[in-house]
Amino acid sequence: MKLAAAIAAIVALTACGGRWIPEATEADATRVSARWPGTTAADLNRGRSLLLARCGNCHLPPSPAELDAAAWSAEVAEMRERSGLTVIDADLVERYLAAFASDRTPSAH
Ligand code: HEC
């Protein structure tokens, strides 16, 4: 019983109200490579980890599909110092958000 309750709580927490924060694949990296040449899936997933760790302290971590890539660029610039992120780490967060932004297209940009 206790275990079932704990599992239910974990599922509820990780579900996060339907928040969509997908893990990146090489196909996603290819999509942002037009703008950021050489981006790898590992880069994007590092950005994802930073987003989960640093952008969820004051509010829930945002879902990348909430905004388009240009809006993310402005938002990350505004939130970078609040999050204590270096310019390099903030850049990875921005790449991750852009990869899954509302205006993402197969041909990128
Ligand atoms: C120190 C606290 C803090 C951290 C860390 C933080 N935010 Fe925020 N965020 C806020 C507050 C407060 C607001 C409410 C609007 C405002 O004050 O600009 C907000 C609002 C937002 C919004 C909504 C913007 C809007 O126009 O309403 C987005 C999107 C966002 N944050 C993204 C991020 C991202 C991405 C990160 C990580 C890079 C981040 N936040 C880290 C405090 C934080």
C-alpha cells in the first residue's frame, strides 16, 4: 500500500501537469544545426538538464513548446542571471528550447 502510494506520488510529480520536456535525439540536434552548427544531442540534453535543474527553482520549468525560438532567446537572456547560469550554459538551454519551440520546422531556422 505504502509503496503504491509512493509510486503514485512519483508519477504525479514527474507528469508535472502534462509538461512536455522531451529528451533530444540527433534528429533534434540536426534541426538546430542550421543556426548553431555542430550541435549534438548531448548538447541539447545538457541544456535540458540545466533547464530542469535551474529554471524550475522559482516556477515550474517551462515547456519548450510554450514559445517560439525568438521569444525563447529573449526569455533566456532575461532569466539567465536569475538562474545563475553562465553564458555558455544559458546558450545550451536556449538551443534546447529552440529545438522544441512552437515554431520548430524540419528544416530549422
Ligand atoms: C530566481 C527565480 C527564477 C529563475 C531561476 C527563473 N525564473 Fe523564470 N520567472 C521568474 C519570475 C519571478 C517570473 C515572473 C515574470 C517576471 O518577473 O519576469 C518568471 C517568468 C518566466 C516566464 C514567463 C514569462 C512571462 O512573460 O510571463 C518564462 C517563460 C520563464 N520565466 C522562463 C525561465 C527560464 C527558461 C529560466 C531558466 C533559464 C527561468 N525562467 C529561471 C523567476 C525565475
